[in-house]
Amino acid sequence: MRITVLTVADCPNAQPALDLVTAALDGRPADVALVEVADESEAARLGMYGSPTVLIDGTDPFAPPGAEPSLSCRLYWRPDGAMSGLPDATALRRALTGRAEPRQPGGTADCCPTR
């Protein structure tokens, strides 16, 4: 399994997202990489829908329907309806084991500087 955490420079959620992925793996082997995305064309090529984006084998299990690739900050819906800069830990564990839940509505926000 290959997990890629896509971020923009200086994203405050980059390291927390990487830590969340590591914890969700719970010791399972995986190739995990943190990739800083520099421009919109790279975001489109990699499938980045805001920072941080977590890709599992190249797929974003949390991609909001109809979302456009973006260098903006990423917000994730929590089960309680709140939004967070990180995916829900339980949903991430399910996605890592192939039991992903249906994609939730989501969005991005301009909380991080774009480059």
C-alpha cells in the first residue's frame, strides 16, 4: 500500500496528517510519503483537493463530489457535522482497510497561503 499526504508549503496540518496516517496504519506496512505541491498544475496531476490530501494507492477516499484540484486548505466533515483540517481517524482506518464509507460533502477554505 502506498499512502501519499499532499500538502502546500507551511500547511499547519501537514505533520498532523502524517501522524494520523501513521497511527491509523497501526503497524501495518505501507510506503508513506509527504509531498509538497508547488502549483495548480501539479495539484491537478496528483489529485490534490486542498491541503492536506491523503491518497491511498493514488486515490483520495475523501474527495468531495465535483471538487476541483486546489492548493487551498482542505476541510473534512466529521461524523458530528463539524469540520476539521484532518480526516476523521475512524474513517481513515476504514479507508486503509478497504472499507471506506461513501464520500461526504466537503470543501476547501483559504486558510493557507497559496504559492
